[in-house]
Amino acid sequence: MNLLQQLMEKPWLTEDNTVVELRDGRTFALSREKLGLRVFLVVVMVVFSLMMAAYIERKVFSDWHSVPLPWLLWLNTVILVFSSLAMHRAWISARRTEIDGVRVWLYAGGFFALVFLIGQLLAWWELVASGYYAAVDPANAFFFMLTALHGVHLIGGLVAWWRTMAKVTRGCGVVLVRISVELCTVYWHFLLLIWLALFALMLFT
Amino acid sequence: MVDAVQDQDDFVPPAEVAEMELYHPKSWLTKYVFSQDAKVIAIQYSFTAIAIGLVALVLSWMMRLQLGFPETFSFIEAEDYYQFITMHGMIMVIYLLTALFLGGFGNYLIPLMVGARDMVFPYVNMLSYWIYLAAVLVLLASFFVPGGPTGAGWTLYPPQAILPGTPGSEGGIVLMLVSLALFIVGFTMGGLNYVVTVLQARTRGMTLMRLPLTIWGIFMATVLALLAFPALFVGAVMMTFDSLLGTSFFMPAISQFGEQLKYGGGSPILFQHLFWFFGHPEVYIVALPAFGIVSDLISVHARRHIFGYRLMVWAIVIIGALSFIVWAHHMYVSGMNPYFGFFFATTTLIIAIPTAIKVYNWVLTLWRGNIQLTVPMLFAIGFIVTFVNGGITGLFLGNVVVDVPLSDTMFVVAHFHMVMGVAPIMVVFGAIYHWFPKMTGRLMNVPMGQFHFWVTFVGAYAIFLPLHYLGFLGVPRRYYAMLDTGFIPESAQDLNAFVTVVVLIVGAAQMLFLYNIAVSMIKGKKSGPNPWRATSLEWQTPQTPPGHGNFGPTLPVVYRWAYAYGLPDATEDYVPQNLAPDQLMSDYDNSGLSHSAAQAAE
């Protein structure tokens, strides 16, 4: 039964009772954890959308000086893609009940994410070294804020990754970690998409 | 009961639907302090919110003392006055009303009313409260830093909010912004729980359209809050950077006392957009739970099913959606394109339609109902009246041409206090009188409650009707003192003094309310499990107050909506949601059940 039909029911009619009285209470065919993550992703998406809207709103004025994006960001993007791919492989392994595959690919995913974060810091360093301080120009401030916010979300993801990793090394069965691996992977893909959107915004507009 | 149900239908999952593993507290500390039980968290939220709300109440007395009797109280300087209005507004809107409706009532009622053991992520729920408490403490800390709390007005508009000269620009504003960011992080944790619990943890038979309207109101308000608070979060983070790191997100090139400041290139209007993109939905974050709760209070205490249930649900959803496209009506005087203003005026007026539908439905629920003038009912009726009053002045202010002359006058103050101050607080009181017996097992004292209602209700009108009038005269808001102002008659000052006296009386009545709570908790009359003879699940728990896990060994199964009241054939005039049809037959020996239920629905 889709959501719209559920909202069209007439609860005051007793004839409907036989139809609906036994239905289990779920609205969507999703586990609580998966729905919880999706709701959270929507909230995060709103945060980034508003920041991007603010960026565009400011950018249309004539006194805008774009930040010269360090070439390192291209490399970081590739590393983040690797990270996402590795997490995806971990998820596939989890579905196939291969605990060794889960372990290896989880390690790889987390490792690439860490390398990405270090790469971002190096990119910051490069900008600061050439005098593009946050306080000098709104464009610089936006660059630092957007990348920092994305990085903070990735660090949050690494906390979840670390907890999953701990479960795997403790020897929890694949069945127990499957949901954690899946949630991590979805979050990783989501942050990759956010990064691609941010990067594109700063490159092309 | 459950077995009989299974016989009728094969593909129903076994007796317990999505039974969750409950966390069982092992020590006193994890049972009452770091508790993961939504009921305990709800009470922690409520007490914290009421405590900080009392601070805001005292601040409002100080403001009124200054306005009613200027140049009398030497301890209220102009700076203090600005700090009082700022903190009063912010605390009342966010730290009291939002936290109490969603963190307090949401936590207590959602699991009980949908038939769940607890929230779906209890640990995250516990974190939510502790982060909220941290936000409150950071806010309170700002009273004790050099320069005191921020005096920028609750809208915190830059550039003045962070420039020297505004009270609290030294540390107060940063603590305010940090506190808001913390509040939002904490709320998001709670909000995830409320949304997922309502969507996925309802008991068997509790379809979306059988949810009590209280749950619909809290659910939709949570959705709004999850989508709107990020705007405030973004604004707060950016302004913190402006204040601490010297960035210029919101700060234009500006000179002060002939000296060019380091800022340049920011957009103050951008902050206004972010703030009001949060700020307008915030009105409905407070109003929608009030709408939902008041619907249930009216239905229970008028012994009549809610009129137009489906339309009530849809109206809640539509109001929620519309509230995101009206925000710029708070910015008519910021110099916007007239077509832009026209668009926002139109959407603002459209939102009156679903709201009016709700008001009509409340009144039609009362119509020919068996109205019991209990204390919760008094407050519910008080809500309808004040809400209609405040709503209608909202229609004035929604029109650009009317808003521009009235903007920043006392008329605006009167309008929003009526519509989102007094009206929701009426529902808060009604709800406390209504659910207090479930939380404590005792009834609150009725004469004290009636006295509390009449003083609050009449007092609210005695306070805010004069403010409308002062607004028409052109008395501006946020002014520390009027001094010699030719266009305002001197008698306006008498009116201000009158308002101040009433404020102090109404404030005293709230102390009586707190006294009533304290006394009734210990010595109140025992209420039994269901003193109001209500149908919804929270009144059907095996223990009162509900024990750990809310319900007995099995979760209740729901057979009907929550509004089966006033059934003429039954010996009782109501049927609980979880009473099985076969039990109903044997209990009442009454073949006309479907007949009577159909009559109830007419």
C-alpha cells in the first residue's frame, strides 16, 4: 500500500476495519536503521544545499574574486572515489557473507578516506601559503567553510566506520555487521556526491 | 485475542510486531539520570525547558517594569533592556516551546500513543537531551561573561549583532550562536527518533489514519524542524566565523566611529533569508503540536469524535509544506522587489485556508458535543479564541501595504505573542492538566487550575489588546524609553503602566500553577488509569504511570481510530482503540456496535 493510499483511508468507517486492523505498523518497507539514515541524509542535504545557495547568492555580485582551486583537489576527488568504491566492495562482500572481503575492503575504504582528509588539509595549506586567508575575501571564507563542513561529515562517517571495524576485528559474524557496512557505504556514496557537487560548483560557476 | 486475529489473516507477522530489544537500566544512575527511557527523557526535557522558561518569564517582568515605569528602576539600563528582550524571545521560542512540545510531549506521547515500547534509537535519544542541556547551560553562561548576553534582538541581525556597541558583542553573541548550534545538533538526534518511531514502530493495526492528531501534529512539526533548523545552523556557523575569525559572510564594508573595520564584501540580507527560512517554519514547529494536542483535548472533553479527521491531517501536512514558502513576509521592509513581496503576500494569505479549516473543525467538534468544562477544556477553548485573534492580525501583517507602516511597532509584538506565545502556551497548560494523571497517577487541583486559567486568559487579553492599540498609535517595539514623543498621546504611558501591572499579576498566577504541580504530585487525588475516559493507547497501559516498556507482555493491537466517543448505545460512551470487537460484544451485549460506530462518525 503506498503512502497516498494510506493517507486516503477513512478511519471512521467500520467496513474499513477488517481491511486495516491487522496491518503491521510500518509505513515503508525499510528497516529502522535504514530509514533513520535516510532521514539524516535529507537533513545533511538541506545543510549543504543552503550553504551552496548562500554561495551562489554571494557570487552573483561583481566584486567576487574566485579562489584559484589547487590542482590537489582533483587528486583528492579521485581518492574519494576510490574510497567509495572500496566501501561498495565491502558491502558486496557482506552480502555474499565473505568476512575476509569485508575486512579488507573496509580497511581500504577507511584508509582512502583518511588520505582524502589529509589531501584536503594540504590543499588548505597551499592556499594559506599563497595568502588566501579566510578573512581576506568572502570567496576564500566560503571555500574553507564548505570543505571543512564536508570534512567534518566525513570524520563523523569515520567514527561509524571505526565502530564497524571494531565489530569485524572482534569477530562478529557477517550477519551482524552487514547492516553497519551497508549504512556506511550509503553514507560514503552520499558524501562523494556532495563533494562532487561542491567541487563542480566551485569549478564551473 | 491475538490468536483470534491470526486466524483471520495468514500473512500477518506473529504476535509481536517489530518487538525491539529494550535497554534495561542496571543502576540508579542509568535509570533516572542517563536514562534511555523516552518517558524519563521527556520529563528531563520538560523540567529543563520550564526552568529556563522561568528565567525568560522573569526577564519579561523586567522589561515591562521599564516600559510601564520608565526612569524608576535604576538597575535597568538601556543595555540591560536589550539583553532582556533578546534572551526573553530566544528562550521562549526555542529553548522553552520547541523543547517542551517536541522533546517533552513528543518523547512522552509518541511511543505511548503509537503503541511502541520506546523510541527506536534510545541511546541517540538520551544524547539528544544531554546536548540540549549543554545548549541551555551555554546560554545561561552568557549571563556571566564580560559584557553579558547578547542584546542584538532575537533575530540576531548582522552587522549590528557582532559589532561593538551592541551589548554582548564581546562574548555573549558567540555563546548564543554556539548554544543554538548545540541545540540544533541535539534536536536533530531527537527528531530522527520521533520521525522514524512514528513511521516504522507503530503497533499492529495502528495505521497512519488511526493516529491521534497529537501524533500527527508532533510528527509534522518534527519534519519541519529537521528541514528548517539547518538554515539557522548554517547562519549561526557563518556568523560565528564572522565574529571569531573575521570572515565576512554577512558583514559589508563598514566604518564605525570614523574608523574602517576589517570587514568587507558580506551580505547582511543573506542572513535575514537564512534566519527567516528557519524562523517562519519555527512558528509552525510550535503551532502544529499545539494544533494536534488541542484537537485531542477538545474531542476527549467534549465526548465527541473530531470533526473532519482526514481534513485535519491533510491540513497539518499542507500547512507544514506551505510554511516553507512564506518566509520573506518577515522582510518586507528590507528593500525587496515588489513582485517578490507580492509572491510572499499571496502564499501567506493562502496558508490561512488550511488554518481556517482547522479552526472550523474544532468549533464543529464542540458543536452539540457533551462539553465537560474541565481545566484542559477551558485551556483548549482559550487556545481557539486567542489563536483566531492572533491569526487574524497575521492577515493584516501579511499584506505588504499594511505591514510597512505597522512594521516594528507594538502591533507586531501583540500579534506574534497572541498567535505563537499565548495560544501555544494555553495548549501546554491544557496538555499538562490533561496528561498529568498519566505521568503521576494523580489529578491536579481543579479550583487552582480554574483560577490559573481565568487569570491567564483574561490577563493575556488585558496585556495584548492594549499593545495592538499602542502599535496603531505608532509606539515602536524594542525602544528602551519613549521620552518626549509628540505623535503619541501621553495617556499611552498610562496604558503601558496598566499592562505592566497585569503582567505581574499573570506572572504570579504562573507561580500558583507550579505550586499546583508540586502539591498535586504528592497529595493530589488518585486518578486511576483513565480519568478522562479517553480512547487512545496511553490511557490503556497496565500501570499508571506507565512502567518500563510501556505495555504488558504483548503490545496492544489497534482496532479503530482514537475518536470513538459519544456512542449512544454503549454503556460507556467511548471505546478504547485496543478493545477487540468480540470483547466489545460480550462487554456490552450489544449487537448494534457497527451501527453505533457509524452514528458516531456521522
